[in-house]
Amino acid sequence: MEEAEDGQLALNKLHQETFNFILSDWNMPNMSGIDLVKAIRQDPALKTIPFVMLTAQAEQKHVMEAMQAGATTYMIKPFMAETLKEKIDKIF
């Protein structure tokens, strides 16, 4: 497991190592989660990695934007650990 403080650092790490899935917040400095998922989905080497978007943004338009950008699933904070586990289990 790796952490990145912002989307650009996350993208850099994704180009350096192999990851099974991405758990990203929407609101991050330098590159937001929505911009990160868009960049990942445009990159042939990364585009198939499952992407879980976490955010406090509960509006339907944000959910739709994340899913249209390529998020595998979307979770609204706060959430329970069991809910996250269920989402990850569905991915795999």
C-alpha cells in the first residue's frame, strides 16, 4: 500500500510501481481525484486499474461525473469499513 498527498504524486507512483487498485479522494491539491481518474483512463498502461473515488460530494452530478470519467465505483464520506470492503470485494 502506498499513499500520495496529491493526484500528481499518485500518477507518478502509478508509473513507477504496479498497483491492484486505486482509492482516491476527489479533493486533492495539484491534481484532483477527478483529473487523476481521467489521466489514468487515458493511459494505456494504467487504464484497467480499478478506481474507487472517495468524496464528501454527495450530489448526483458529482457521482455521474466520476463514473463518466472512468471511476469503477464511488463512495460518499463518511463511510463504514464494511462498505469499503464490499465495494473492493465486488471489484475483485
